[in-house]
Amino acid sequence: MNTQNINLKEITIHSVMNDICVKGTAFQNNLSYETSFLINSTQLNIIINQLQAMNEEVEVAAQFQQQPDAQGNSFYWMNLDALNCTNIAFESFAIEKQLRQIRA
């Protein structure tokens, strides 16, 4: 199976929702297409860490911008055009197994 990559364009978060929307252009073999999908906060952290490793000159997490909506909730978005490298493999943030929570 060939590796599928995505060139990330935008990440959006609404404060009252648990899901985070990622938009970009997916590439596999000779095919490319615009896509968007939902991820969780763990996957967002993995993506931000990947982007930070590829863009050391920029604080990636600081690229988020905030705007309140009419109900007083916050809407966050990150336009990734300011970053030099936003191409990552889908496998780099896919979680294959159930995460375990440890409580003490």
C-alpha cells in the first residue's frame, strides 16, 4: 500500500464541539483531491508536533487565531499558508489502538 500524504491548509476548532476539522489536499499515487476530516485533540497535538518539527523557525501553536461567536463561544482557526512545510503522512497522526487512561 502506498503512503497517502496531505498538504494541510487549515485547522478549525469551535469551543463547544469535541471535534476538530482539518482541511487540505490529499495525495496518493497520481491522484490529488481536496479533503476535510474530523480529528480529536490527541491527533491535533500530534499534527502540531509534526508541523513544529518541520517549521522550527515558527511557533506553530501561536498561529491559531480566535474569534468569538454570537453566543459567546470561541471559534479558533489556523491558516497554514504561513508555514513553509505542511505536507505530512496520514499515518503520522493516525491512532490505531485504544488509548489508556491512568488514574492515581
